[in-house]
Amino acid sequence: MRRLLPEHEAHHPAPNRQIYGVLLGGVLLSVGVAVLSWLRGWESVGLLVALLVATAAWSTGLWLMGRQRAEVLATYQAFFEHALEGIFQADRKGKLLAVNPALARMLGYEQPEQLQGLHLATDVLAEATEFEHLLLQLKAHGAVRNRYLQLRRRNGEVFWARMNIWKREELFEGTVEDVSSLQEAEAALRASEARYRTLLEHLPVGVYRSTLDGTIRAANTAAARMLGYDSVEALLRANARSFYVDPAQREAFLKRLREKGEATAELALRRPDGTIIWVQDYARCIVEQDGQVYFDGVLIDITERKQARQALQETEERYRQLLEQLPESVVVHDGETILYANAAAAAFAGLSSPEELIGKSIYQFLRTEKADAIRRYLEMAVQQGRQLPPMEQQMVRADGAVRDVELVSAPVQYQGRPAFQVVLRDITERKQYERHLLEAKERAEEIARLKSTLLSNISHEIRTPLAGVIGFAEVLEEELDEPHRELAALIRDSGRRLLETLNTLLDLARIEAGAFVLTPEPFDAADEVRQSVRIFQRMIDDKGLRLELDLPDGPLPVYLDRNGFHRIVVNLVSNAVKFTDEGMIRVGLAAEGDRLRLEVQDTGVGIDPKFLPHIFEEFRQENNGLTRTHQGSGLGLAITHRLVDMMGGHIEVQSEKGKGTTFTVWLPLRLTNGTKTETTSTTANSTKSNA
């Protein structure tokens, strides 16, 4: 530890006055004793006594000097051990000989002894070349003061430190202070200043500093662009007084600034190109120590806001004029009191002007026998703060007349505060018309029920004698000779045609009456199609048509209403045969996923696109009256469409006039249960004339 003391302390401890006093007193006393002995003649004894006194004085002085040195060493030892700064001693090659605990902790070591033998260049300094720079400066100046450099901790972490180092004999001694926090603070300050400058430059608002005479001392890029300049430098060459459209605005603004120290104003400024913008200027008056007055301010471009405000005012004026001209009553209220009313509302209330309604209760205006319902409706609009669905009520006018009105309440902003707008639309005539329509609908439904009942009854009454006519015609055909046999055949064919029409009418009546119930059962759809098409084989052969069946080779099991499916196939094939005079008829069947696809294609006359929307309507045919070229009642496709709907499917049609038609039916492979028919209005995608 002795070697860590400064040189003058290690070899020449500074004596204090006490030590000098003891030494000087001993010398003087010994000289006095020697002189006295010489005067008295005590030569030997006096000289011995003087020598003893001098020896005692010097011994005491040396003891005091030793004790002082021990105290100095103890003090330095305490300082060395407890100093907050790191202290080290190294040889001329940079090898550490001693370090204090503060430096050990600073470098990440538990004990100072762990650093002994390590090298400054390789184990302490972050850059080994830094040690060479230190050696050069030590050689030139003998010491290095306040050198900032980076050190490396035991775990490899690098930090900034401030080092003082000097030469003593053949050693280097020095101190180290951890300034990483200071460096971080300075870096943070620099970063903060950089962020502030960046923020200032990228602010969407203009920032400036100007003087009383209009000189612009500083500004950011946003201010330059806002005022129509390409750069800040160009703006600084301008004078603020030239921007103002009305110089009186500037004088009034500066006056408020000088009086109150800060002010805000909306100002009209002119750019160099002549365009005028509106800005909101917030500025503060700053007086420097030298007496110079500055105005620091922020500019916000409110041109669009001013334009929007003006447009809003114009819109509000148009809205007010519109409300005044509306025939419906319109009132605005705050939940209880009427704030605004138009002329129609005043007329509804029996008053001469809308002003007579202002300040009155909304419930005094909306007079009805069901006041509680009106109150709940308006209170709900207040609570929910949204437009409610229209409410229909019977209101009592001032003249006592009861009118049906539609009431709509919606939240609005009125004069800067929340309010609610109520619109009353007189729907008395509409309600009367709806009641007439309802009565007409009920009468039509009753007529439809009577028609279905009549058709059902007549069909049953006609079928019985008609069966006899057909039977006797068949007997006569067998018994009679020509030409009477031909007449009997004509009677038979006409009877069968009439019977088919009656059966169709009866099915339609049962469907519309809701008496037709589907009865699902398992069957082979492919075989059912073969059996159904076989009925028309003779007619197909007589016309010389080609029949193509595109059916699965094996069974195609389904769970549907068999009679309904049979009727669908028969109606579509009959329609195809009836309207095809040459070419072919193709019937296809396939399962696609969980659906069944039935397709009937022909090369017949096709359908006019204008008639397609009506193809599935009852008793509708493309050719009617004396111009008809094909027989039929116009019910086959209507019944087919109803049956497809009942079984949860849909029917599609593609047709081109003169080239043919293709009907495609999609049905589920399985019906879950029987379904009663319901009378529904249907619209086809495209169709041909009915059977």
C-alpha cells in the first residue's frame, strides 16, 4: 500500500508544528545544558546530560513523525478502500498491480485481487489501441487528464469512463470514473433535440418566430409550405406584414398580444401566387433579457374548415327552407319541450304560426288517445339515441278530426345541443287504401277457395258420365263398321282429352286447396323414367322423332313422392312431344351429390323470350284463341312447377325460338316427410308454352 502514496508523502512526510517544536526545544535545551555545564565547570556531566536531552528530543520527534505517517497511511488506506472512483496501479507495460474495490465492482469483479496480473490493453480497455495513445501522451506530458474512453467489463459489456493517469517512478497510477449514465443522458439529450428538430420539421402545423416589424426570424417547413413558399429560407426573406389581406387584422392581433401576452385569431392571409387561405394563429409575446420582443406562434390551416363551415351554413339554410316547405309536420324537441316547428306542424296544431309552438310540451302537440304509447316511443328515442322504426298512430288535429299518421323520431343536433326530430306524415288515405286492398284480397282468396271447390265438385260430377261416354265409344268402335267406326274413335279421343283436362284441373284444385299431400317412398327413379316415357313411344314414332334416353345403367334409388315424380316426367315429356315436329327428344337422369337432375330436351318450336316470365302461370299459353297451333289447357307446366316446389327442388329452362327447349329439374334424393301444398306465386327463370 505504501507504493500507492504520492512520492512526497512516501519519502518526506510533512511534519507539523508539534514535531518541529519538540525537535527545536530538544536542541535548544541540549545547547543550554552544554553551555551551563561549561560555565559551571561540569564538562563531562553536562555534556552527557545535553546529549541525553538531545537524544530524547530526537526520539520523541521521530516517534511523532512515525505516528503521523501511520495516520496518513491509514487515512489513505480508508480512502483507497472506500472511494467511489476506481483507483489502480500498473507497471509500464500496463499490467495491473493493485486496484481498489470500486474499480473491481466497476469492471464486474467480486474481489480486487482478481484484477491483479490483468493487462490494461487487453482486459480493461475496450480498444487495445487506446493504450498506445495513452503511452504517447504520458511520454509527452507525464499525465493524462479527463480522458473519455470505453472500458470492457468482465461479462464483455462496454461502457464509457473518464480516466486520469500519471507516471510515478516506473509505475502508472490513475483513477477511473464510470460516466456511462452521463454519456447516456447526453446521448438522450442529443436524441431528444434531434427528435424535437425532426418533429418541428414534420409537424403538420406551421411554427414561426417574428418581430414587431414583421421580420421572420425562424419557421419550420410546414409554415413555409402553408404560406406558399418552396423553402424556409425563402420565407425568412419575406415580411409578415405582406401576408395579411386586411392589415387591420394584424394590428388588432398584435394589440391583443401586447396587452395579454398571448392571443388566438382566425386570419385571412394571401400567398405569393395570390390565393387566399384562412389560418388559426395562436401566438405568445416573448421578451428577451436584452429587451427584444418576439412573437412565437403556431399556424393551423383552416381553409377547408372555413369552407366546410360556410357550406354547412348554406346546407342548414337549405334544410330550413326545405322543412318550411314540407307538407309533413316537423318538430324538434329536447325530450320534453319543442325547440322548432315548421308551418305544417303549426297548421296541424291549429295555430297561425310555428312560433306559438316553441316552448310548449311535445305531448301537448301530439294529442292522441294512446298518449302512453307516444310517450314510451319518444322516451325510447331519447334513451337509445338513434332513429326508431316508424310508428303508426291515430292523432287528433286541432279541429277534432282523427287522422292516421306515421311518426318517426330521430336524434339530431340543434343549435349545438342534442335534440330529436319528429316527423308526422298523414297516412289516412294510404291506410284507407290498404284497408280496401285487404278487403279485396280477402274477397279474392274467398273466390279462389270457391273456384277450387267448384272445380273439384264439377270435376267429380263430370268424370262419372264422361267415363261412360269413353267406354261406350270404345265398344262402338269395336262393333261398328266404317265410316261409323271413325266417328266412334273421334268420340273416344275427345272424351280422353276432356278427361285428361279434368284430371289436371282436379290436381290443381287439390294443390291450391292444400289437400295434395306428398307421400315419400323408395323407388328406382331410372326405371320410373323408362316407364313414363314408354307412354309416349307411339306418338314419338308417329311423328318420326328420335328418342334418346341418357339414364344410369343400374338402379338410381330415391325417396320421393312417386306419383308426383311420375307426373313431372309425364308433363315435361308430353310438352316436348307436343311442340316438336322433327328432330329428337332427349331425356336424361343423373345423381349429382345429394340432388337428382332430370333433363328433358327437344328440338321443337322453342319459346319467345317475351313469354318466358309467364310460362308457369295457370291457363297461360304463348298462342291463344284461333291462332293456336297446339292443343292444351295451359296447366301442365304450372302443376309441374308446383310439384317441384313441394318436393324442395327447382326447375330451370333454356330455350331459343325455332331451335328447341331444355327443361332441367333439380330434386333432393330424399324427402324427410310428406308436405302439404301451399298456394304460392311462382316465377320461372325461362319457359315455353304450357301443356
